[in-house]
Amino acid sequence: MITRQFPLDFTLDYPLDIEYGTSKIAFFDIETTGFVAETTYLYLIGCIYLKNTSLHMIQWFSEDIREEALLIESFFDFIKDYDLLIHYNGLGFDIPYLSKKIEILQLDYSLKDIQSLDYYKKISPIRKIFKLDNYKQKTIEAFLKVKREDTFGGGELIEVYQSYLGKKQIENLKKSRAHISNDLASIDKVSDADKLLNSLLLHNEDDLKGLVQISPILYYCDLFIKPFQIIQAGVDDKKLIIRLEYDFNFPIRVNFGNDFIYISAYENSALITIDIYEGELKFFYDNYRDYYYLPDEDRAIHKSLAIYVDKDYRVKAKPSNSYTKKEGLFAPQYHALISPYFKKEYNDKITFVEIHTDFLLQEQNLTDYIRHILSHTI
């Protein structure tokens, strides 16, 4: 088994230590000859870890398929000192694969007691805001303009590893013969096996570096949950315009929305543009049995007032006609978050809140509305 360890010259650009309450953080990735643990081999495990606020890398590489247990033992001996294990789709592949290998090899290890952060799972609820073709790690790297040296895909490396094993065996035989004949000059300084080894290690190294460098993708999750400051809130050209500021930066601009709402986020701000409804809407009374409907006036009035209206001009109200009308400017909401709320028709799912000075100046109501709108755009 080969163990490779060295410091890195870049930093972590997302405060994972603050978010997860520990500086004992390790990023990990595995390389295998296939997806099914029972019929394939684990040949490389790599970690990037925080040590005294700086980043370091360690890799364990199997020079022989019989070294799987040693590889796993070395990895678990290392991560026992860490509280948070970070990966990309590790819950979908790396961790189940490792767990199955542990079972097959009858090893006494488990990842159950270590906190885990899967970037893929974390960003999945908001993935449509990025508008990407897929959500593989390399695609996220490209989105964040992370560069990598490795040009191989994970599947291509299976053949590379197989070639490495074959060439390594042949080269070891040649070295043995060279030593016997004292023909040491015939041993290449950089052999074909070493070149293949470098490709295998580089792919894992770049995967791990990429995993660290895409950590700012988590800021886009924070867009929906972190505190913000309302810098602007007002109506312009039949649109409600709200500008927010955060205490962190979005590295790449994203634009997203739906039929009513458009959001643009970049650097430390997000601009929300909401189509408003201008005109007449209805306020429906919940306790319709306490009301009468006046067909000629197309409105409902309380029974205490209806006694003054001729019986020929009133009927008992139903849920669908127990309303009064209001003219104004209204913003949509997806459920009855803020009251009073208005509708176009009784069975409509979309409700509206009136935009007036009090609404725009009541910070808590406006903050609740913004969070409501943000959550429904994804």
C-alpha cells in the first residue's frame, strides 16, 4: 500500500467550522473498479483535512487488490479523530460501498457515529436555481469556475487501474532480473506503471480539491435560511421590488423564479421582483353562516346589519359568496400567511396580501413574507 501525504496551498472558502461547530473536518472520496462492492475492488481512499487551520491531503493507494482491508483500516484509524466527514453523493455511493466492504471483509468499523455532510443532498432541494444539465461534482466545479488538471472520468480509471496492476507486475519482474544481473541502468526513472499511478492519484486529488473548492455552493442554500437585511421594499411599474443584503457573498450570479416571482442573487445581495395584481379582489369570511349575501350589490353583510335589508334583496350566504370586495395593489402568497388575505375566487389556491404602507413598514411581516416567497420559488 502507498500512503501519500502533503500540505495544500489553498483555503476553505465556507465557514464549515462555524456552521457545524467543529474544526475537526475531513473531506473524503473513494475510487473503485465498479459500483457493486461484492464484485469490484476498492483501490484508493483520499482525504483532505484541516490541521491548525490549514489544509492537508492524505491518500491510501492499493498496489494489490488484496490490500482492501489494509486500506480501510488505515482510513478508519485516521478519521477517528474527526467529527465531520464531507463528501459528494457519499450517501448514495461511497458510504454504502465502504459499509458493504466492511461487512464482506468482516472488519469492525462503522461510519454511523461520525457526522456526515453530503453536498449533493444538501443542494438537491435548490438545484433548479443553477439551471445546470446535471449535478455531478464536475458540473458544480465548472459552474463555480474551479479548474482541475485531471482529464479522466471515474469510469475510465477502472481500465487505468487494471493496466497499472499489469504493468506494475511486469516491471517488478524486470527489476528483479535487473538486480540479479546488476543491470540497474535498464530500470526507467519514471516507468509506465508510475505514470498510470500518477493519473490515478491525480484524479482522486482533484476530486478532493474540488470538493473543498466548491464549498461556496452552500451559500446558495443559505440564501433561503440565513438572516438578511431588507435594503429596499416598494412598488415600481406594477412590481413589488425587494432588495436584500446578506453577510456573505454568492460567488456566481443566479437568476431563477416562477410565474410571479423573479430572483437574482450575486455578491452579497438578492433582488426579488414580484408581479403584483392591481384591481379588485375579494375577502371571504370564514364564518359565512353569520352573513347574508346581497345579489344586487354583490357582497355579503353580517346578520346584525342584514335585518335592515328587505328579505327580497338578501339570501343566506354560502362559502363562495360570503365576501366583500377591495380595490388596490396586491402581492401573491401561496398560503394564508398574512391576514387579511384576498382571492379572485373562493376555490383559488393563490391568495393575495394588500400592499400598503403598513405592510411595507412592518419589518416582521415583510420578513415573514420574503421567507415565504423564497421557499416557494424552489
